[in-house]
Amino acid sequence: MDYESCPRKHEVESYLSEHKIPELFQNLTSLLIYHRPDNPKQFLWEQLKQLRDAQNCTQEPPSLFTRENAESIFNMLDPCEKNVISFDRYCHALETLGITKYDKNPAGLESDSISKETYLEEASQGLLKLAKTYRKP
């Protein structure tokens, strides 16, 4: 019997989705590849402890990208330092960070001028959502 015809397929997929298991493995694998620690098992253990502490609201969850990274991307897309970028650049910048669920109607859309503040707020929220690879208690 293959997976597609497995009677518990829906149950398994629901369980994995509910507990954000694919997102957890994606995040941990990305962190592992980026940092390339000498002791990968210890590194993963520390990341899981940090994630547990974040779930308990005692610290931020582990994340590959930071607000500073988001700001650097914005600055590259705004070489004239006008502190605004086009909507296309706003979308591209967020997607570069791995953020796919974001405000598609941000302030400044009507004039095609998205402010740095608007972008950074959306990026910060998106990065936090990506890093929270745990189910809400």
C-alpha cells in the first residue's frame, strides 16, 4: 500500500499540520546549514530549547533572518534613500526573506510608495510567524 491510498493519510497530514512539523524541520534545517556547527546535535538541542522558551514567552524564537537583514534588503532596494519602495519591490523583499503571507494592501499602495516603516513592520511580523514553529498552547 502506498501513502496516497493509506486510510490514515488525512489524519497524518492533519497531525503534522496542526503541530507545524514541516515548518519546524524547515527552520531547523536552514539554521543548521547556515551555522554549520561542529556539534550539530547539540546545536539542534539548543535551538529546540530556545523554541520552547519562546513558546513560554521568555525569549524570541530562533530565526535565520533578523529585522536588520530585512532593513538591509530595503536599503538595497532604495539606493536613493527616499525611505520608500514600490509595491513590486516590497513584495520581492518580503518573499526574499521567505515571507509569503503578508499584507497585499499596505499603506502607500495607492501611490506605489511603501514606506520603510510599513515594510519593516510587515517583515518583522512575517519573520516572527515563520520562526514560531510550534502550536499555540
